Amino acid sequence: MGWDHDPAIIYFDRDGVLNEMELGTYVNSPEDVKATPKAGEALRLAMGITPFVFVVSNQAGAHTHFSAQTLEQIDDELWRQIGLQPLASVYCPHAKDSGCVCRKPGTRMAEVCRDITEIVWRKPTVEFVVGDNLGRREGSDSAFAAAIGAHFAWVHAETDPARALFDVLRPFMVSASQGS
């Protein structure tokens, strides 16, 4: 099977998708990082489709509980555990009640990623969000996907990030026998 739609952007939420996180807890230091078992497989699959793989995540703790430098160290530890990293991580450091446009489901983080993609290549034709929050609640990954017009891959207890991404990509894949 191959990819017949380019360029594409694939956005990953970080906590609960690439990094294990229990409900009600936060990743505040590199010591809190524990990559999910299929995180590497999910990133390899995404990077096999497109070089435009991003992490987009609400990280209000970067404003109140830890520094931007600590956020970079958390990323570095996650990429060390996974063995590879996306093109870029884009974070919203604002609190839920700040009213900012970058906090998911706001679209500013996607706009930044689209700008990067257009500088390097051209405007994306299809986008995917791999996330663990489903529903209409503030900050949900599915609401973010809807706001930017992306396809949503839901990661939950029975579906790891690699399986969720593959399932949402499958309709876009073409078999070698079909040609391009």
C-alpha cells in the first residue's frame, strides 16, 4: 500500500497519545515521561507518509508550573525514549480561561504548522489529528480536528496510536496493484 495524497500534515497530541499519562496527572519534568508502547510505531508510520509530522499540545503548565526550557527537556526525553522525533512541537502555554486562539480546539497551532509546511513545500491537501480526547469538551482533540477540517484518529484504551492512525489513513492508501 502506498500514499497517493500529498502533501499531508499529521498532528499528534502528546500526553495520552505519545506519552503515557494517567487522568488528572501532568507531565511536569523529564522524569515524568514514559513513552506509550506504540508511540515509535505511530511516528514511523506517520513519517513514512509525510515529513510534516507535528506535536500540538495544550501545556498550560509551561506558563505556571515549569519553564520553556523544562518543556524542551520533556520533549528531548520523549524523543530519546521513542528513538525519533517529529518535525516540530508546537505548544499553547496559556491557561484554559485565557481566551487565546492557540489553545485547542483553537486553530493557531495548526496555522503555525501549515505555515512551516508551505515554506518547505506547499499547502497541505489533507490533515490528520491523532488524539485521545473525544467529545465536545474544551480542548478536545476531536473538536480541534473538526475546527481545522482534519480527519480524527482516536486513541483510547483499546486502540494504540499506531492502530488509530493506520485505521484513519487506510481509505487514503492505494495498493501497489492499483498504481498511482
